[in-house]
Amino acid sequence: MTDSLLDALVDICGPDFARRARSVDQVGGERAGYVALPATGPAAAATLRLAAAEGLSVRARGSGSKIDWGRPPAGLDIIVDTGRLNGMWHHQGSTATVAAGTPVSAVQAALALQGRRLAVDPPSPGTTVGGMLAVNEAGPLAHRFGSPAEQTESVTFAEATGAERETDGENGRPGIAEIVGVITSATLRVEPLPSARRWVGRSVRTPAGVAELVQLAVEQSLEPSAIEVDLPGAADGTVAVLLEGDASSVDGRAAKLAQVWGAETVLAEQGPPWWGRYPFRAGDVSIRISVRPEGLQAVTYALRDLCGAPVPLRGSAGLGTVHAVLPAGLPAPRVRDIVDGVEQVLLARGGKVVVVSAPPALAAELEMAEPQDLF
């Protein structure tokens, strides 16, 4: 790395917005050489073109909430920080165009003033629009509205040629998964804010109990916005359903589900503490399981047997997409055996499993999820 490279980055981004990396500027334990903060799409594209010309490796960073997902980089020269790609425009109609570095929470706050929202709720705290789309990070609302990629009309991204391009694909989904570059902005669908929200919850002890409660909820034709499950491992878990709409409709649907689920059912105007959060933390080995909802029970039991004990598991029981946390301290061969065992169970059920996160040293020995695996 040379001072001439820093000078070139300063020429692109401005004197206060390109610097040598600090100790916190890492991906998977690999410290970057430089950090660039472009303010526009063309500046982001120029940064990528410079890196390509010099043969340098690049990673994009929004809030950094998911930057350690996947395989650690073998080397890291430049982090392109999207923090200055911030703002929202063209948001008076059925869509909003948002710069990639804008926090999802900021978009939601601005749209709420107009009685509207993005129908997305990514679990990562502080996540940006670009970070959400780069890995198609879906929360509970995906049950009703689809994943963020499915709600995206178009995406603009910078590529190593120095150009900015736009892709729309089929609802944005294929185009986003295939992007090689840095997302600079996206146009997403906007939905009305519901006037009322109710959570209906019921404790559960086994995967079989989860399947029974979910089936009962589905049979009632309640139009739920989300059906989530939390199984902490050794302790009892919870199945929770989110109902949205006008107050009278929501109250009626909630009462109907409570009657079917029985006396232990709890109704609330706030979600449970675990709602919309991942069960894993930094340093955990987490896998994502995706299967048809009716296959989730068999996979959960198989995972318990493979690990020798129940493992924490949380996610969409209505869609069949959940995250599980493997026991701490397992060596790479043992993790591979568990993943292989889950894959065998999923094979006949049309599902898949990927390793999302792991400590850097362990992740370097595993086949980790690539961004396209999360679409």
C-alpha cells in the first residue's frame, strides 16, 4: 500500500473521507488497508475501478452488522463504507428510492410520518438498506410480504468498470443475487401502516407441538403477517402470530386464534422480547435452515439428535426458514458432520442448510454461505 493510493482515494471521496484503516476496520479478523467513504454512486464506481486497476480486494460496509458473515477474506485492501450514500427520494407513490447507506430504521421513521412503511423488518440492529439487500435479510414480515428482494423494483450498483448500472429482474430478486459490485440505491415497494397490531402467543415444548400450533393457526385463514417460533433449547419455547389491520378485524382474528389455541394463549400489543432477533451472537456457529413448513419438525428433531441435545432455534415457522445455534467449541470436522446430517434430512424435503456465521478461525475451515445462498 502506498501514499499514492491514499491520494487517489482522497481525490475520489474528498480529503476527510478516505483514510488508512484503523483496528476496528476488519472483516472476519482481517484488517483492511484503507477505508473509502464515497458520497455518490459515481464516486463508489470510481473507487471500485481504482481497486480493480491496482488488483486490490474490496468489501462494502454499511452498519457492519453482517460484515463477518460468510468466509473471512484471504486479504482485504479497501473497505468501501456506504455511510455517506444516505437519503430517500421519489417516495410519494407506491415505491420509495433509498440510498444504500440509509439505515432501515430511518426510512421507516420518515415513512411513518406519512402513514406508510417498508414491509421489511431485518433482524440486524442498525442495518442499512444496502446491507439488507446484499444478503436478502428478511424478518418476520416476510411471511406475508415476501423477502426484501421480492419487494424490490430495481437496484442501482457500482461495478469495477467504473460504471453504475441498474437491474430490476423479476421483482429485483435474480438481479440482486447476481450483483458483483456495491449497491448504491434501491427502489422498494411501500405499504400502508396498519392501524392495529396484535401478537398471539402460546408456549410450546417440542417441535411436534410447534407443528401442531402452526397448523391450527394456518387452518383459521387469519391472514397473519408473521408466524414465528422461538425454541431456546432446554427451556420451553413459544409460537407467536402477528395480526395486523384495523382494530376490530385484528381483535376478532386474535380472539379466534386464542379460542383455538386454548387457555394458555397470551394476547399482547407488543411482540415478545425475542421477536425479530437472531438467536445467535458474535462468536456463535449459526446455520440457516430453509424447508417447507411441514418439514421443519423432522429437521429440528434430526438436528437435536446430531448435536446430542436441543439447540436454540428461531425464525419463521410459517415459511420454514429458521436459524439454529450449534454447541460452542465444536471443531470443524464435527460442524461439517452436523451440517451433512441436516442436509441428508433436507434432501428429500427440498430444503437447504448453510453456515451463516462462525468464529473467523473456524469459518476459514468451513464451507460458509455466499451471499447468493441467502436468496
